[in-house]
Amino acid sequence: MVTQTYTQSQQQVLEVVCDALAIACANGVQSTVLASLGPVWDSIGMLSVMFAIEAYNGAVISPEAIVEAKTVDDLVHLADV
């Protein structure tokens, strides 16, 4: 597993994403494949992440982009403004 180094802003977005999905924000969570989260990564989970990120930093993520995200890291980079 490759360890991702995040800026402080990206780390905060990671925590927002973890909170929105109610998953532990442990070391290595960035590489978690969203499909492996099971029912956590359903339409409600997607909306939760979209709204949490928008509330946190104003980044608006399109539904198409959120559906294309494959990992937690992808979500962090979508929100990086």
C-alpha cells in the first residue's frame, strides 16, 4: 500500500469524507475502494459526501463525478479547491 501524503486542507477533507460515510479515518483509508464499503456507499452515502464537502469548503461535486469516484482518495481530490 502506498502512503498518501496530504496537505492540511486535504487531510481535513479526508476527515469530512470519513465522517459523512461514518467510517474510521485510520491510516490507509485513502486507498479504500468505495465499492468495498457495501451499503455505506449507496446513493445516500454519495449524497452525504456531496453535501458534507459542499458545507465544509463550498466545493460542488457533480453527481457524475461522485459516481465515477473509485476510492476515498478520489473523493478527497474531487473536493480539493
